[in-house]
Amino acid sequence: MRHRKVEELMTREVVSVGGDTPFKEIVRTLAGRSVTAVPVVDGSNRVIGVVSEGDLLRKTADQTAGGDVAAVPGLEAWERAKAEGTRAEELMSAPAVCARPDWTVVEAARLMEVQGVKRLVVVDDQDRLVGVVSRRDLLAIYLRDDDDVRREITEDVLVGALALDPAAVDVVVKEGRVTLSGEVSSRAMLPVIERLCATVDGVVSVSLTGLGHKDDHVSPGGGRS
């Protein structure tokens, strides 16, 4: 049982710009490649920042509304500098929020959530650009074939992790929704089974309503009811 790695889902053919790339060239790059952000790299392809549509739009938003009145009053000094910037190194957000190729989709998703970003730049151990992974890329795990999900739950969870007899538990997966039926040895196993099944990439929900346990047939005195 394993989570997919960032390197399995990331986009490898990534367009980037240098720190001295001018404003209009960045706009042309974003439009021509139909992307919303590009990594900014130095001469050794090491990532030094990311410039996005949001970074560029600061310039438009800060255009004077007339006379000497700024359209966006109260900007901090760094925000004003970015609004007035003309090159990538002046416009970019830095440092870039990065991931490693060997991270799991869970680690990448958590970092995106914490940092409030839509994509992560993927770098090697020398901080050189190797790819970009987006929210859409991470959602690709939910496109896994139901048979693959079922096979992983049966082989890796039920047999591999819990040493259960696969004939004792029937696993049905439909559109990522997992339903288990049959019987296991004790009630205590149910939350463990549910938790492990839920960690399988591509699982949308887990239902154990059809899964019984042998505790149900044991009377308080220890005999069978």
C-alpha cells in the first residue's frame, strides 16, 4: 500500500523565465503556454521565485485612477515595489513554495493547503527545476480505475496489512466509493479497516455497513448466542 509520488503526477515540460525577463515577455509566455504562473530560475536552473498572473495584475490594479491618486491606496513598500517592477526578479513571489519529486500526494496537498497555493514547483536536491505539480495533477488519483483500487484494498490492506482471509471480505468499488461486506473476527477491527481503506489513493468514501464481526455471535458469558 503506497501513495503516489509527486514525480508520477507532475508536469515535467515546464516553461520558466530568467530573473531579467521583462514584464511583457512574461505576459506573452503565460498567454502562449496557457498557464497562470511560471518559475523564475537563475543561470543554473535553480528556482529563485514564481511569477503569477496575480503578481502581474498588481501593476494594473495600481494604475492611477486620475491625477496622482493611486487606484490601490495603502500598499506596503514591498507591494509597491512589485507593482512598479518591470522584470521577473522584481515581480516574483519569493521564495517559491517547492516540493520534492519523492513526496507523496498527501504531503504535496498538505503544503498547498497550508501555503494557500494552487501549484508547487518541484525541485531536486540542488533546488534545480524538474517540474510543477498542480491541484489538478493531485486530483488525478481519483481517476484511478475501480479495479485497481479494489485490487490494492484486497491485496495490500486486507491481506498484506491485516492478514485477513480475502474470501471473508467482499470488496466492491464503484466510482471510488468502497463498500465492504462479510465478516471479520472482532468489532475492534472495523475502524482500522475503514481508516486503512480510506488512505488508498482514489478512494472517495468507505462503507462498512455490510461488514459484520464474530463478536456479534458471542454471548456475555463467553459462549455462542
